[in-house]
Amino acid sequence: MLALVLPGTLLAQQIQRCEDARGKITYSNTECPAGTSPVKALQAAPAPTPEAQQAAREKAARDAQAAQLLGQQRLQQQTIAATQQESQRDADCAYLRGEIDSIRRLRNALVNRPFYSLDDLDQMDRHVAGLQDQYRRVCSP
């Protein structure tokens, strides 16, 4: 019978909360050190049961699996977003190339007419230069 009681008392060890005259608190699993007085006895938490330990391991495994799944989903979403951005960039570059070519053709057609304004040509040249700058900024690697 002593063998059954002894392990229980070892697991349920009391911890003393000790305070000195200046209010400094110390903890001890034996008697309070000299110069301090016991304020409160704290009961140590009992050791978890094997079932509780197994449940904690299973929960940790489930949490790790959920975290891995979330990481995979995040990676998938990032890949989709990158693909969409690249697709949008390609579409923007194609649009800018088309605009530049269209304005150049319009300028050439305008020059072949008998009456045209140099201001119109300057305005078209400035517009093409702006589009080319935008194309270099957006479409160059």
C-alpha cells in the first residue's frame, strides 16, 4: 500500500511561495529560505495522463497537417496571382505595341497628305515617345 501512496505524493509536490521583508517573492519546493516567510502553498500541476499526452500528440499532428495544407494553398494562390499578373502584363504590352504602330501609321498617312500641320506631327511624336517610355517601363525585363 505504501508503494501506491508514495508515487502519488512525489507527483503532487507542493511549492511554497515565500516573501521577504522587502516584498521579494521566491518559490521553493522545500521550506522557505532564511529571512523569508511562507505566503501561500501552491500545488504543482499533476503530470498529464497517457491519454492526454496521446491526445496532445494527435492534436499537434493535426495542427501540423493543417498548417502544411494552408502553406500549400497559399503557394497555389501566389502561383495563380503571378500567372494572372504575367497574363495582364502581356496583354498590356500587346496593347501598347498596337497603339504605337497605329499612331506611326496615322502619322505616315498624315505626312502623305498635301495639307498637314507640323504641330499635329509634334503632338503625335510626343504621344509615341510617351507610349514607348511606358512600354519600356512595363514590358522590359
